Amino acid sequence: MKIRNKKGLKILRAYFRRNMPEPESVLWKVLRHKSVGVKFRRQFSVQNYVLDFYSPEAKLAIEIDGDSHFNSQARIKDGDRDKELKKLGITTLRFTNAEVVKSLKGVFDRIQEKVSTPLDLPLIMGKKTKEYDQPKNKTQ
């Protein structure tokens, strides 16, 4: 089963890219040139979800929540979505429109912190975490 960029969502993703709300557009200008050290894609789909921004390298999704995300129904859907993404090993960072507009530096710093955590070091070095964490056998 294909989980990324399903063809059935291609038109929807293209529509979202052409009609990005201002806060998403502002954040995209920051993310688009690997300014946090990893490549981000905009309006990337994973399973049946279209993510505002996604870094396959960091397995990090960034969602910018507008006013429609603050009712109880939307919060439940967002929570379910985040849980499903987490099952795939994808972490979701959520910011409000206001956070992006009023504190872009703070948003940038939180993203930077997430993509440069020490836990990513073994992956950057090309080693699996288990191999990296286990002590070497001295008897061989």
C-alpha cells in the first residue's frame, strides 16, 4: 500500500500549494531552502492526509492551524491524525496562524530544535540506533 503522495490526492495537493494561506506562505519562505538543515516539502500526502510541510529526512510534519482547527471536532480529528502519523514514525509540530505571524523566530527555533536533536545523530552518521547504542563485544 502506497503511503506517500497518492495520485488520488495530486489535484488537491496542487490546489493547496496554489492557495496557501498567508502564514503557510511566510513559513514556506523560511523552510524552502533547507534553512533548518533538512529539506521540507509542502502539501505532501502521507496515507490520506495532506501535510502542510513534511521533511522525509527528519520524519517531521509541520501543521499550521487556522481558526477552523479550534473547535472540539477538529481537535479530535487532528489528534487522531497525529496518532496515525506517529505510528509511521512521523512527529507532528503544530503552530497557530498567530504564532507564525507574530513569532516567526520562535517557530523557526522550535523547528530547528526538533530537527537537530541528539537522537538524530546515529541516523546522520548512517548507523542504526540499536547498533550505535550497543557496546562493542571485546571478546572478538
